[in-house]
Amino acid sequence: MSKDKTHIFKLTNREQEVYELLLKGFTQKKISEILGAKLSSIQSYAHIIYEKKGVSGVKELIEVANA
């Protein structure tokens, strides 16, 4: 079995939107403004994305995505 956790869990449509904006370098606050969502919701989405992608934060998320 592969050790690569990045493809184990599929992202929901909303998580995918947040994921793409995180990869573009937007802050969670800016993403909340862009998507018209509460900051706490975006923080929750980010946490779920990090768990699903097996990373600890946005910097590592970007590194994994660009690998």
C-alpha cells in the first residue's frame, strides 16, 4: 500500500474550493470574504483539508501539492 495519503480521501466541493484558494496563497480570512463564509467555517475546512492531505499546515500543503 502506498504511503501517499494525498489521494486517500476525496475533498467535498467546498473543501476543493478552499483548497484551491489556499494553494493560490490566499489567507483564510480572504477566502472567507471571497466565498462569503464565516472565518470559523473556513478554518474548519482548512483543518479537514490538512487532515485529509496528511499535512500540518498551509506551507506543507503547498509543498505537497507542488511535489
